[in-house]
Amino acid sequence: MYRTGWGVDQDYVQAVKWYRLAATQGSPSAQFDLGMMYSTGKGVLRDFVQAAQWYQLAAAQGHLNAQQELGTMYGLGKGVMQDYEIAHMWLNLSAVDGDLRVVKLRDDLADRMTSAQVANAQKMARECLARKFKKCGGAAW
């Protein structure tokens, strides 16, 4: 409500405070939202490293939007070391619900990869699913 100003005065600093409280208690939605705040610099200094860390926590709980954002960050090298295979893996996992925008992102990325890299990314995605998103690649794992 503080982020959008719905029913209260819009206050990004207060939004970050409440997102952080919920995020540290394990809420994947709050972890994602906190990642967005760091990614956009609303209520906090823009920090892509912090954004990636919060996205990773949410992604590890199956949060599709966090998986998409994390995949995008790996593809661009924002807040993390650029890694097309890990990027493809996260985008592939995020595309499970058929979101055509995510499918296009994943497929566009695959066009820049070798067939061996795509095959490895797909294998990583299968393994990640089998482990229920635990230890799925990336520096934080």
C-alpha cells in the first residue's frame, strides 16, 4: 500500500521497511518486491547486487517473476556475473506457465548461445526442478 499509495500517502521508504520485514520472514512475494525496489532505486539506493540476492531467495521458492528477473539479470550481467546458461535456466523455469513474453526472452537468449550451452541450461533447469529450486546455479547457491 505504501508503494502504490493505496489508502495511504505513497512512501517508498515505508514500503521497503515492510517488504524487508516480510522478506526476512520468508515471504517470496516480499522478497521479489524488495528486489524490485533495489532494482529501481525506490526507497533505497539502486543496487543490482542486492536486487539479485532478493530475487534469488524468491526464485528458490518458485516465484515465477523473480525467476524471470533473475534470468534477465544473468543475461545482462546486472548485479551478477553474466552467464547465459544460468540466465536461460531461470528464464526456462519462469516460462513454465506459458508467458509468451518470457518464452520470447528465453528464445532470444538461446539465439546467442551454442546448442551445447542451451542443452546444458535445459539440463540445469530439469535438475533445479527436481531439487525444488534448491542449489540451482548462481553465486548465491
